[in-house]
Amino acid sequence: MVVTAGLVSLFVLVIVTQFYGDRTYQTATIIGFLGHIFVTLVIVPIVPYGWDIQKFHHVGATLIGGEIPAASTTVTSFGTFQALLYTFFPAQPETVGVFNGLFAVLLFIPIAYLVKQLYPNLPGTPHGSMMLILFLPLQFYLLSIPMRDSLSVLLFFSILALGHYCLSNRNSILALTLPPLWGMMFLLRRELGMIAFLGLGAATAIEALQATDRDLSISSLTAVLGGIGAVGFGLFAEFLYPLSVVNRSVDYRARGGAAYLEGMQYSSWFDFLLVAPTRAIYFQFAPFPLHVESVFHLLTFTATPIAIVLFVSAARSLYECEYDETTAALLVVVYVAGITGYGVIDSNFGTNVRHRIVFDFLLIVLAAPVVERWALRVREWLGVVPGDRGGDHEQQQEAQELDSHVNVGGQYADDAQ
């Protein structure tokens, strides 16, 4: 059994939450961690879908047996981490699932930092965003599966948060940790590594413009974002996926009952750029109602309305709220580059739901003011308010701050007129 792995993970979780987060987060992490263990040990084995669990397990077992596995670089990279766990804990996939539960609940720490940096006037800890990050049902299940998703998502957001911190605080010493972390990310999920590189590059360019005391005009933003887009396309085309590799990958992904846009091939890079926006929409929001042909499709479809609501809420938050331009550039570039880069390759919404976990969470970050307003409304509806007048005054003050924060952009627009 994986009792030892569970106890060690729980010990690490308790230690970390003693130094970070309030009582609400500490309680939520324990509940979430136990929930992930339950899903790993009980739900995953009875679901009639194997994912790539045995592939990663075989690589890990092969490595601890002293042999070199015949697998891709990305699979071998996570298999190496899996073999490290197998060295100290039982050599079974459930061990990885237990630690995935730990990674999944710690994920809110870098995300909370990004929320506070993006919307510095947002009052208090973003508990509404926290509940979505920790307990969105489909993402909760996927992060419990004994594969690389939980570790790669945590590592990705940690790189974004750490890179932003080093940039905003001019901390060159701490920045020395970024190259090895980025190298780990590139080995695990090289596309996420390149997306993080583009996002941090955009944030650096915006920060440099602001350091020169120049206003961020439309022309300067266009130049920066256009340059980042050109670099991103060049990296994609030359280093990640030449056109022939793109077509093979699209053909490979467009298989199975969850495939969409079957038979599509790119005859040129112009075709590639022409259909990229449409495929990005498919990646973020598929499956659509006409795609649903089985119970699995229906379960996957439950995430589509949530993604649509979060997307609209993110757009509203950015339009109506005060935000930090550097952080916004980082997150928006990461989001757009990510759904476009994945969208032009992925052609199966069974794969999409795993790959877009990062971008679902990014939407939660971008939509934080609206999400926190929802959370406050739910608390008021449930009657979860402090019992004394001082506490009730805090509740009222928090509501007023959230209202003013969400409406401040509209007020400025009226003043400009």
C-alpha cells in the first residue's frame, strides 16, 4: 500500500501550510488532498479508461531496474521522477497519484501570487478563486491521475510566479533558479516551457518600456506583442514542429471517438496561420453539444459551460478593473500563445481536457474580481457571516471594495468621455 507516501505527503502539506495561507486555505488543502487520494485509490482504477498510466509506470520500473527505457524524452523525463519516488516508496502508480494530490493542492500558492499581482486592489485572500482551483470537478479528477499533469501544472505556474517576482523586484540572485526550473519544464512538457518563455519575454518588454517612463501606447504594445508573436511562431516552426511533423501530429491526435476536425492537413504555413484562431477556439471550448455521443463525452462537455463563463468573466474583469500591465501582458500572452499552439495540433477533446487545465486556471486568475464577487454572494446567501458587528462591518466593507474594484474601469471610461 501507499500509506508511507500518504503520510510523507501529508507531513509536507502541513509544514507548507503552516507558513502560507489562512485557516480557510489550510482546511481546504486537507480536504482536497484527502479527496485526491480517494480518487487515485478508488475512482481511477474503476474508470474504464487507462490513459497513459501504465506507460509512465513501465518507464519508472524499467529505470529502477537499471535498464534504459525505449520511450520519448518527455515520457522518460517524468519516468525518471517516477523512478525516484519508486526508490523510496512502493513501486506502483498509486504512489505517484498520492504525490499528485500534494502538488494539486499546493498549486494555489503561485496562482494566488499572480492574482494579487494582476489585481493589486483586490481585497483579502482570493477564496473564490481558491475553491475553483482546488475543486473544479473535471480538473480535480485529471490532476489525481498518476501521470505528469499535476507536477507540470505546478511547475509551470511556479515558473510564472517566480519569474514575475524576480522581474518586479529586480532579484537577480533568485532569478538563477529559473534556468534549471525551466529546463525541467521543457523536459516534461516542452510546449509549456516555450509558452512560459514567451510570456516572461512579453512581461520583460513591458517592464522595460515602463522603466523608461514611457506611456504604453497602442503602437508600442503592438510592436511588443507583434514581436513576441513572431518569435513564438519562429520557435514553433523551427524548433518544435516543422510542417511535416505538425501534419503527422495532427493526424495522430485526430483518432478515436473524441476526435474532431478529422482529416485536416496543412499544405503551407499560411494555411496553418489561417485556421489557427478557429482551432484555438476548439481547443479551449470543445466538445460542443453535437460532439456528445457517449457518457464520457457528456462528462467532458460539463467543462465547456464553465470555460465559457470563465472566459466572459475574464474579459469583463480586464475591461472593467484596474490591473497591472506587466502581469496582464505575462498572463494574456501565455494564454493566447498556449491555446493557439495546442489548438493547431490537438484534435481530440479527450486530450484537450488534460492539456487545457493550465489555461482553465489562467482564466480563473484573469477572472478573479468577478469570481470573488460570486464567492461573496454565495457566502451571503448561505448566511456565512461573522456573528459580531465588527465582523459584519468587515463583510460589508469587503463587498463595497469588490463592487468598487469591479466598477472602477467603467468609471474611468465615463470620466474620459
